[in-house]
Amino acid sequence: MISIASGPEQPCSRCGSKLVKAEWDERVNKREVQVLWRCRNCNDEFVTVVASEDERTPETAVTGPFFTSLVIE
């Protein structure tokens, strides 16, 4: 598997095909997101690192209001 520091819409690093699909993404730190791509032509996998200015929303900010309303005392 190859790691490439670049943006989205990457051609396959092995065959050059543009038929690639993002399998998953993961925030590495505040500024970087890694994306795993899989080529539909040759099934090769490669990772790109994308710079991001957006910070991830904390899970408690998303789940807190929802789950606290379900608590019965």
C-alpha cells in the first residue's frame, strides 16, 4: 500500500485508472485526514493525506443532547 500526500480524486497509483473509490477516512490530527482508496480496475489500495482546516466535532457535542433526553430518573 502506498501513501500519497495530496488531495482527493486521485488516480490509481498502480494502473492510473480513475475508477477509484474511497473506502474510509480517518482524522490523524487537527489538520490531516487520511483516506484509503481502492481501485475498481486492479483492486490496488493506496492512502492519501489531505490537509483539513475543519476540526472534528466532539462526540459528546453530538450524542450528549440526544442521550441526556433519554435518561429517566
